[in-house]
Amino acid sequence: MKRTQIKVTTAEAKRQADIATQLSYHIKDKNLTYFIATFGCQMNAHDSEKIEGVLELVGYAKATNENEADFIIYNTCCVRENAELKIYGKLGNLKARKKKNPNFMIALCGCMMQQDIVLDTLKQKFNFIDIIFGTYNIYKLPELLQTRLETDERVIDIWDTHDEIVEDLPSIRKHNFKSCVNIMYGCNNFCTYCIVPYVRGRERSREVSDIIDEVKHLVADGVKEIMFLGQNVNSYGKNLTTPTTFASLLTQVAKIEGLERIRFMTSHPKDLSDELIEVMASTDKICKSLHLPFQAGSTAVLKKMNRGYTKEQYLELVNKIKVAMPNIALTTDIIVGFPSETDEDFKDTLEIVKVVKYVSAFTFIYSKRTGTPAATMEQQVDEATIKIRFNQLLDVLNPISAQYMQAQVDKEFIILLEEVSKNDNNILSGRTDTGTLVHVQADPKDIGEFVKVRITNAKTHYLNAELVNEKELGV
Ligand code: SAH
Ligand code: SF4
Ligand code: F3S
């Protein structure tokens, strides 16, 4: 059943937290564990932290791996077809586990659930799933769990829209020194290939005061770096009762004492203001890295994508950014094979890559999403042509990235040490202000600290470094 949300407040978040706490008697003494697999973007990753917050309140402990967990949650993505196929594949493997373990439960949530066609498939082919909810009602999870645990019925609760924003959900942060913060939800841009506006709804900005309170709270809790999240942060504040700008939000947040670094994503080129460039350039705490998806180089294709800028306007914008911040690290998203893309059009994509010289790029093969305008466009490009173009694109991108990485050798950076390297227990990984991954031999007790390093050599996706001197406090 689809429902439209009515006004929800912080008090509602508290009510849900109370339900979660009361539910703990259901699983008391059973030593039950949960495992969340998160697909898609940072939005989903951040939502999963909220889901973890609820599950831990209920009394579930985090499982070390998926195969051991009593409760499996897939937080899904549907931006490309592959993301959806992965979920169906994984579900097929879970049915048998339900028979073996009486406590075993499966919940599905996230963007994929907001599509009717997916719900129909799940009802028909995967009727063993315990709880299904969407992107608008995550905060209701305690109540959904209550229904499932107390009535033993399957729960499907998907809502169509969402007007208000629920503040103060419990949340489990992955790191204690850095955190993501949502500044807005949804998207109004309707790029013709993209499903996101249909599954995440219209743009809704959080109040400046709520964001500042959250950041202050995080900083008091040890956070030094924040990442502001929104599908298009550059249009932040436009729909608030007292309209404001993203640049103004950044200026106010940068004043918070103890906060050292501010990152954000994603920036839509059509809404990136001169004011933002100025604030970025003049505020040390704002990291000098910018994710600026261009999607396609050809103005004709950009028009069909409904992106709102031409090739020339994009290049002009990049130029302005580089003049203001010569050390800026630019990254991007590129789609290959949008309907009607010709070899000539594709050359424009290669040209942008060569001119801008991205530090790295996410490259995607166009994926038809049912319900979007591009899905029914004529002149869909054939797979073989797309493959050739995709490889050509990588052949241009990779040497440019390698050149950038190589140029960092012997330079010194302040990095924030984030975690023990996945491949070597003696090595820690951290990031520069420009967002580059750096590996360095350092003491694990310094995770969460800023240290000065000198780059010793460059790899394709990261840099190796040595510590320069004692750990530095602050940037
Ligand atoms: N709001 C962000 C991007 C969100 S989706 C922005 O506008 O920049 C992340 C990326 O997925 C997009 O930038 C785009 O490159 C890619 N993408 C979205 N829909 C796609 C589709 N149908 N096929 C292939 N790639 C797609
Ligand atoms: Fe999708 Fe475009 Fe919105 Fe990004 S700006 S989420 S690509 S519709
Ligand atoms: Fe993100 Fe995928 Fe949803 S990219 S917004 S999780 S469709």
C-alpha cells in the first residue's frame, strides 16, 4: 500500500526510538545479529547508518559477515540495471536460509523499492521477504519491525511522497572522526536518463539551523571532517521559507570551531554559482576537490539529457574554477552511449576529458531505466559501439589520472588518517584535502588524526607516502 506522509517531527523520531527500545524484549537473550549490504550512492550509505542505529537500539549486534547474520537488510539502488540484477541474484540465495534458521529475516529498502514494477516482481517471485520499505519512511523502521515481530506478518510499506523531514534519527557512524550530513533530499532536475527524481522525490532542503546543530553535535562528538550530501547541493536553500544559498550555508558551517574539513557532493554544473567559487577559494576548511559531473561532451546530447548547459558553458565554468583555485582536484561522472550519441558527439566527450584533466572519473554505460524519457527515445546506441567508445574513454582518462598521481611525488600533504589499509595491517590510509587516497606507515592509534606526509611514489588509484614529522594537530 502506498501512502503519503503527513507532517513528522523530531517528536516522531523519538516515538520510533521508544518503540525500538521496547522491541528489544523480542530478541533478548537470543544473540541475534544483522548485516546490511548497501548499494548505490552516499545517500544510501548514510541511510544505512540510520538503519544500523535502529537495529542496535532493538538489540541486534552487527554480524561479521553476511553468511552468519540472522537479519539481512539490502539497501538497494536502481540507477542502472546492473544494480537491480545484483539484488535479484542475491535474493535467490537467501530462501534456503529461511528454512534453516527460525529467526532469519530479510528486509529490503532503498530506491529500487520505489518502483511498482519491482514490487510486483518481489510479490510474485520472492514472497519470503519479511519487510519491504522505501526511501521516504526509513524513520518508521521500528514500527515496521514491531508489526513483523508481533504479528508474524510480512510488512510492505512504500510511500509515494514525502513533504517533511524527520530530524534526529538515531544513527551509527562508521568513523568517529568523519561523517556525512544530508543537507537536502530529492532532485528536481529530471535528467532524461535518470530514475533518481522518481524514487527520491522532489527537492527538499533542511533548515540551516538544523544542519548547523547537527554539525555542532557531531564536532562535539569528535568529528573533524564532514561531507554534505545532496543530489544537487548547488540548489540548496532555494525552497526554504527563507531562501538561502549553498555558499551561505558553507560560510556559516566553516565558522564552527573544531570542524577542520568540509566536503560536499554532488554539484550540478548548471547551478554552480560564482559565490560558491569565491567561498570555496577563500575558505581553508573547504576541501579543494570538486565532483562536477558533465555526463556528455556534445551540446546536442546534453540538450537531450536535459542537463541545462552546453559544452562551452561547462568548459568556461571549469576555467573559472581553475583560475580561482589552481590546485583544485576535479572529478566527474560520464555516461557513454546515451540514445542518439554519434561518433562525433563522443569526440566531444573525449575533448572535455583532455581539456579538463580529471583526477578521476566514474564512467557508466548508459542503462535504460523504465519510466524515464530516454528509455523510449529512438536511436538507442548498439552495445558493440558503446563498448568501443567506453574503452576509448578509459584509454584517454587513465593516462591523465596517472600523470596527476605521478606529479604528486615528493610533494608534502596533510592527510587525515582514516583506517588500517585493507591489504596491509602495518599501513594506514588517509586522504589529502584534494581527496586523494594516501597509504603511509603509521601508528593505528593515530587514526582520526591529521599528519604531515611526503609522497614517495604513485600508483594508479593511490599514493604511497612517509610521515614527515610528529603528528600535526589541525590542518
Ligand atoms: N545527482 C548526481 C548523480 C546521481 S546518479 C548528479 O547529477 O551529478 C550518479 C551518476 O549515475 C550520474 O551522475 C550519472 O553519470 C549516472 N547515471 C544516472 N542514470 C544513469 C543511467 N540511466 N545510465 C547510466 N548512468 C546513469
Ligand atoms: Fe539524476 Fe540529474 Fe538529478 Fe543527478 S541531477 S540525480 S543525474 S536527475
Ligand atoms: Fe543513490 Fe542509487 Fe538511489 S545512486 S539515490 S542509491 S538510485
